[in-house]
Amino acid sequence: MKRREVIVFLAIAFATVSSASIYQVYNTQNVHQSGSREIKEKCPKVKAIRNFDLAGFLGFWYVVQYYASSEEAPVYGCMRSMFRMEQDNHVSMNFTYVFEEDPFKEPIQGNLTWFIPNFNIPGHWMHTEDIYEGIYNTYVIDTDYKQWGLIMHCAEKTKSERYLSALLLSREPVLGMNVINFLREKLPRYDIDTSFMFPIDQDNCDTRNSSSDDSMKLFEYISEQQHYEEQTPLESP
């Protein structure tokens, strides 16, 4: 995937369906075969965390590990996110990241929004962006709210391989390996190959100040600016 395409996809949503490759159909059950690798179109059945406290999950998180079915090598660094509850049962996430190959570590910013289709299952969210074709769900797999969390996405797009991604979250820049291993072990049941789940470097992310307080201020500023632009009518020339 080209760098320009990755920027566009992540600016619209944290992970989305890559440019479609058309595969030859071998059966009618949405499963294809390419060489020796099975290619699946349908998302796995995922169970969101039970008794989920959405309010406790909101706020600032570092992304300490990242998986995407379209990525086969580490690409991103300094990935951070801020979750907020919006009106009408919507959840939004502001996020920043850098490309590891960028020597200047210039942050890239984005935002996405989900709605909660069933408040009896508040750990299941659906993307609201109109450009999505088919199904794009996000699930909170597990969290202790105060230190760590794990979410995953799955998208389906007509005649394309499904897209899977996962974010391993931490309230601090570093998370203990025992917790990381505990959370990673939950992913293979959802067809996620953890050998391609890569650490996200949180060092040297901001030469001015890399504290979590400043990161939270950054996300608050982004959110307020977006809200202001949405509420301010455009002036006639």
C-alpha cells in the first residue's frame, strides 16, 4: 500500500479496507483460494466485552501494539488516541501517529466516529462514515479501564478480502509484557495473526514535550477546533 493511500485511509478511519484486489471465486460461501493462502471475505464472529463501562473506557490512550491485515512490516510510531462520548449514542476518536520512516516525526491527525447500535452491548460500535461499503464493526475485546485495553475492527467489502485490525492500548507509554501477552492471546480466535502485530514506538514522539498531559491537550484542541468549524457557517466571498 502506498504511503499516500495509507494517509487517506487513516485520516478517514483508523483502519479501513485497502484498495480491492479481485480474486477468482472458487465457491459460493465467500471463501477464495489464492495460491496456498485462504482468502476470506466475511468477518469472524466477535464477542464484545460483557458488562462494559463505556464511561470508564473514554479518555486518552497510547497505542502500544498494532495489527492490520494489510501491513506486513512496522510502519507507524507515536500512535495515540482520545475517545469521547458524543450526542445520540455516538463515540468519537481523535488520533495522531507518525510514519517511522519520517525523520522529522511529523504528526498526522485524524478523527472517526462510531454509533452504538445496541446499548445493551455498549462494547460494539459501527462506523458512521458514508464511504464504507458493506460492514465495518469495532469491538472492545477487553479492558481494565485504568491501565490497558484491546479493541479490534473488521470490515467487509464486496469482492474483497475482509480487513482486520487490532489496537493494544495503554494509559501509559509502556505496558508490561505479561499484560501484552495476556491480551495478544485473545486475538488468534478472531483470525488475527499476532506474528504481524507490531510494537508502536512511543519514544521521541514530540521534541517539545511528550507528556500525556500535553497529548491530552492536543486532542482536546483538535476536537474543539473540529466542533467550532462544524458550528461556524461559511462566509460568502
